[in-house]
Amino acid sequence: MIRTHRLSVDPLRPLAEQPGKGHNRWHEAIPPALEVEPGEPVALETWDAFDAQLTPQSTIHDVAGADLSRVHPLTGPVFVKGAQPGDLLEVKLQAIEPDPWQHWGYTVQVPGFGFLRDQFPQPYIVHWHLYDTYAESPQLPGVRIPRCPHPGTIGVALSRELREAVARREAELAARGGFALLPDPTGAVPASEPIASEGLRTIPPRENAGNLDIKQLTPGASIFIPVWVEGALFSVGDVHFAQGDGEVCGTAIEMRSVVHVEFRVHKGEARRRGIRTVQFLRDGYFTAPEMAAPRRFYATTGICVRNGRNESEDLTLAARDALFRMIEYLQRRGFTAQQAYALCSVAVDLRVSETVDVPNVMVSAILPLDIFVG
């Protein structure tokens, strides 16, 4: 019998108090916490996305006071023997155990973050009880969200050259007025230099995968990631119980977990095929068929018109428009604006409906009606 390699953490204690178990920056010099052969089962225990700063008793005041420099504690890195730059790492997701410690999750709205951050400046929190097949919350009565567990953040280390190139392009974006979180040693783990000052923040997805927030990556999926450094240096965290396509308020149903994976190394395939970003594959429904393609739903749509002014082919504006219309619909059903925004983040799918009918591209927001019970 092949033994399972397990990397255990205490998810109720912060990452910084458990050296050698994980990290919250991307840097190629972070030493591996575990070494495995391809094909060996691996179980990785994970923290929640906010690094144990929130508990089942947390309030909006705890959300407002959270230290965002600690976001996305990742378990790892795992050194995959035989993986070399230019290879393609296949990560087979075998299983995800949702918070076996407390069966608790949360959805929060953090001031200054989220797709509609300009319209929702106040903190908010939804506490979820995680059952075997669904989640329920006293903050969203009459709602039952089906289980659809997936890693929010999953990836490998970048090479030094790629990390430095990413840092330059994101700094240039910030200089143009774009929203980018640049390297910052505050709250960094490891705190040693030069990792703390050079490490990339984990907020966006990049060529190493990273913060993907793709809800179709449930157990059974194979994720293909280009290898940039020897051993790949794989890590995972920020696991979700469920999420809508878009994760619009900035969080899903966040939880602690145990992620079970196996690795396969495809020698030279990333270089041979020119693959520089993540790809994924699955051979069956990623969730129950009636939720993967909802049999009952209500949808709103958005186009790229703002205050009577037509913009050209602006998907972001169209998505915001569709989302505002969905929030209005949910308010008519009796939810507050913040309840509706949270519900959109965990259940509503933003879909690009068309991109060719210039000037107005269209986005649809699809709400599964089977989440409403009672």
C-alpha cells in the first residue's frame, strides 16, 4: 500500500506561529515543507483565508480590524521529485474535507475590497454551518447552499526571473493608477529577508496559477500548471465550501480543510506546447448536474452603459450592471443590500453571454432558485 504523506497544521493558530508549515507570499527561496514522489497520495491541512483571525463568534468589528497583510496562508511548499522548469505539473484533486475541526465557514465583505467595493464600504459577515451536503446561515435565512468544495488558491513557485518580471509589471500598473498590491514585508511569512520584501502577494492569479477562485476545480479535476523551479514547490490554501462564478464580494464560503492530491509530471510539456498559464480538465460534472446547469434559475443582464453614456466593449461595466440588477431583485425578495451582495458571491454565476455585438457586450447573472428552502 502506498503511504499518504500528510502535512498537518493547527488551523486555529496563525501561520506565523507554525514555522515551516506554510507561507503567505510567493518566493522561490521558501524551503519545502514536504518532499514527495509523483503518484504518492498527499494530504494537506489548510488554514482559512484570513489566517485564523475570524472565529464563529466574530462580528463586523473583527472584519473591519482584520490584518489583510496575512491573507491567504498557504500550506506547503511541496517539493515534487523530478519536476524541472519546462515541465507541466498535473495536480489531481482527489478529495476535500470541509473543516473537520469546527464545521464552520464564513463570508465577509471587507471595506475597500470586492467587485463593488465603491458601493459597499461597510464590513459585513455571514457565518455558515457546514453540513455534509450543504451550508446554512442565520444571517441568510431560507437559503441552503449546496456543497461544492474547491481550492481558492493553488499553485507553484515562480522562477526568480518571472517573479521579478511580475513585480515590475504590477508596479507599473499601480503607477498608472491600477489596483495592485505590491511586495510588502508587513505580515509576511516567512518574515526572513529577502523573502519578506521580495515575495509576491497572493491576491491575484498569475502564470504560476495562484488565487484562481475557479469553482469547477472540485475533486476529480486535474489542474495543469507550468513548472518554473526545480521541484515545482506546490502550495494550496484559501479553500471554499461553495462559490458563485465571480466571487463578487471578495470572499466565498471560506473554510479550513484537508486537501488530498496526487501529482504527475509531464516532462518538457509546458515548454514544448508553450503553456504559460494554468489549464484544467475533468471528466464529469463538477457538482450536482442540477446545480452545474441550474434547472430553475432567475437571471439578470448587464450591458456597458453608465449613466446614459455608452462605453465600448467593456465587460467589467456589463458585469457590474448585471450584478446591480441581481442585487435589486434579491432586495425585492426581502434581503438587505449586504445580504444580497453576499448571496451573489456564494451562489450567483456571472456569465459572459456575448462579446461580439459591438458596442454592447453582455453579461448575465444567474441565480439558482433551488437554493431557497422553506
